[in-house]
Amino acid sequence: MQTENAVEIAKKNDAFRRSGFGIVVTPGVQDLEDLVGMIDEVRRFNDFTEDNDPYGEHDFGTVYWLGEKVFWKISYYDQRLEYGEDPLSLDCRRVLTVMLASEY
């Protein structure tokens, strides 16, 4: 069951992911053909289920790009980029990391 906080976090995460800002890619992703197309695929992702999003926060997903399994994950930092900020805090800085599943 999705909590009220999870709904708000999901809205913020969706808006952030769709914006295309704050994206970090790993070396394996950087070497993919059509990196811009793959990032657009992550931005358009909307296949959230109870299996891949058990807390309803829309902070993780998997896409397939040119035969590669690609993970994306949103992490929360404070203004000093120290990990673990409350995702509903006004001081929260989100970072979207995109990596090949094989790099995990």
C-alpha cells in the first residue's frame, strides 16, 4: 500500500527524472550507442509495478537498450552532497544514476 509520503516522493521523483537534469552515467552506459536515446527511454519510463517499486516512490527502474539491461536509480543528498537526505525536504538534491546491470 502506497503511503501519502510515497505518493509525494513519487511525484517529485517522476518530475526530476523527466527533467533530464542531475543524471550521472557509468562508463559502460557512456559507451552505449545513442546515449541520448537511452536517456530519453529512462525519462519516459512509466512501467512501475509492485514488483519493481514496492514502496511506490518511483526511485528505481530497468530499461533495455540495444540488447543491454540498464538500471536507473534516484538517490537523495543534502546540499553538501552527503547521502541520506529526506526526499521530501526542501534541501534534498536528487541524483539519477544510470548503469548497466552488468556494472552493478
